[in-house]
Amino acid sequence: MALIGLTLMGFFVSTQAQSETQRLDAWQLQQAQNLEAIGQQAAQTGHPVMLLFTRLHGGGSGTLKEEAILPVVENGLLDGYAVMLEVTLNSGGEVIDFYGEPVSKQTLADWYNISKYPTLITLDPSGEEVSERMETAGAYEYVPHRIKKMVNQGLQAMGQSKRLDF
């Protein structure tokens, strides 16, 4: 009987740990893969696209995401207003650009003149930058307010009357 209890407890703990891992993974920003498809969705919904340009192991990108950006995303504050994706430059691979062409992540960063990491930009469905950008964040407690301002500038540039307010 004790063996059955220990086995069930081990299964419960394993299932709980797996569930926790899946929950944490869901909180991560999705890597940009097909900006053409995202742009088409953005055109249908009238929402701007936000790209967070980061580098692995450098520039405070991980801390910014953990401390300031993920709480905004995790709590669904952008839902119905904008979509945010990440472009991790030194992680390899390509991205489909807004015109359907595969490009390196570095080429994408070069097109947007990204020289500091992390940098967050707001784009319309065709890939044009439509708000001020956030480079290297500064004080993390102000990041949600800066994101809100960027989203609202993007919505305004796209002719939307709704505004993000949190």
C-alpha cells in the first residue's frame, strides 16, 4: 500500500512539474518566424506588430524581458491591441519578412537600424515603423508605460480609435 502511495505521489509531482514547465514556456515571447503572415493578421485586426530585438547573453535583454516585458505579456495586457514577437539575433535561422522573403535576423535588424540591445519597435502591417522606439529600456518600472505609449502611437498611426489603458 505504501508503494502505491509513493508511486502516485511521484506521478503527481512529475505531472505538476511538467505542467509548471509548460506554463512557464507559454509565458515566453514567441520568436518571429513569418512576418508576412503576422502582417496579414495585423491588417485584419488593425493591431500593430511589436518586435523586440535581443541578443543571447548580452545587453540586459533577459533581465528586461523577465522584469518588465513578460509581466505585460503574461497578464494579457496587449491582447486585442498588439502582437509582440522577439527576434534573437545570434540564435541562428532566418525570418520571413513582411514581403514573404526569407532574410537573416541580422538583415532584419539592419533594415530597422537596430544598434542597441534590447530594442523594441512598433510596426504597421506592412512593416513600417509607426512609433518611437524603446532602446535599452532604462528603469524597468516605466517599461509598461512606454509599451502602452508605443502601442497607442501604433494604433493611432493605423487609424484606430481604441487605446490601450492599464
